[in-house]
Amino acid sequence: MSKSEHDEYTSQLIKGLELAEYRMLRDKAMRNQTVIQGDGGTGVREVSARELFTKIYHEPVPVF
């Protein structure tokens, strides 16, 4: 695999993971659920998916 193929594969993989995270968080926000979020260290906390979705994506939570 060449360097350019590797870079393209990596780019597509990251885009796919970002899309999956967006959809998961949007769906949990629509159902008024919570998510577990790591703080970068050893701690974790439970946060509202609605608050996190609007904070990260600057969009209102869709209604179904």
C-alpha cells in the first residue's frame, strides 16, 4: 500500500467514525438519553446527550 493510498484510507476511516459518532449522539439526544464521556485522564462522567449534541454540533436536537 502506497503512502497516498494509506492517507486516503485513513481519511475515509476518520470521516466514517465521525459520522457514526454524530448519528449515535443525535439518536441518543432525540431519546433524551445520557452518554458516558471520558475527561482525558482516568475519570469519566455521565452527561446529557442533548446538551453535548448542541454544544459540539451547534444544531438543535431534531424531533421525531
